[in-house]
Amino acid sequence: MGSAIFLTFDDAQSTLDHIHPHRNLLTVVSPFAKPAYSSLKHYSTASVVKTEELLLGLPPNNIHDLMATDLRDMFQDSYNGITSASVPVTKPNYVATPEGQKVWSLVSKLDTSAPDRDSARLGALGRYSMQADQLHREAEAKHQLRSRAYRKKQQKLYQNAALMVNAPAPRDADDK
């Protein structure tokens, strides 16, 4: 009942729209979406992220989410007598482990100065961080956090992440 699905294309990458270089389509599917509504406001991909954060009660990830226009004009206050305020919201509660945080701290070595910069290594670093979290949780459940085998696996994972981060950044297909 309280679902919202946002449909849009990936950014244009190295090609432009034939009418305007920053034009793109966005569709909102939700019981609370205004039927047959076309907005004339300027949105960005960060607008979708900001709206998701607002719906889930999460803080902004970065300055782009914070400053983006949200999609609230695309929603209505009620649907079949049910108000949006009465729909329960489940907030994600992911807590990184110290090992996962250590791996993620390597992000400072990546170029995140603009969208789509170093995205391949950023995604890989996120996966390494989550692997470190999973390894920690499995060892914790088995009471093996102090074991030599566990520490060795975490050390190897961190070393692989550090090697990847310190290697030259791969070229994106749309790099000129």
C-alpha cells in the first residue's frame, strides 16, 4: 500500500537528448501518485534519491541530495481514504562493523569529485566493505572474532581493497 516506484533512464552518458541535453523522463508509480499528472518542475536523479530519503525518514547522503528538488508535487495526500501519514514506514537499520568501516575509509583515495567518477572502484569498495561486515557477523555468531583464521581473512580482504584503490583508475567507456 505504501509503495512508490520511480522509473527513469540512466543518465545520458556520452550522448544527448535530441530536444534538450538534460531532458529525461520520470514516472512515479504509487497509490499516492497524482493520476495523469505531468510536472513542469526541474528534477534531477538526486531528486529521486532525496524523495526516497524523505519517504524513509533518512538524512541526505550528500550535498546533491540535500539541495535537490524533491518530488512532492507528484503525490496526493490520500488514496481511497488512506492518508500517507497512516502508512507505516520501515527504516533500514544497517550498522557497519569496525572492519567494514575500515575498508570503507579507503573511499578517501577515490575521485568522487563529480557524478560517475571512479564509479567502478566505488562500487567494488562498497562490496568489499559489505563482505567485511558479513565476515564479522558470521565470526561473531560462531564466537570466533578473536581467532587467527578470522583475522587473517579480514586482513586479506582489506589488503585486496587497498590494492584495488591504490591501482590506477580504469577508464570509463565514455571517457574522452
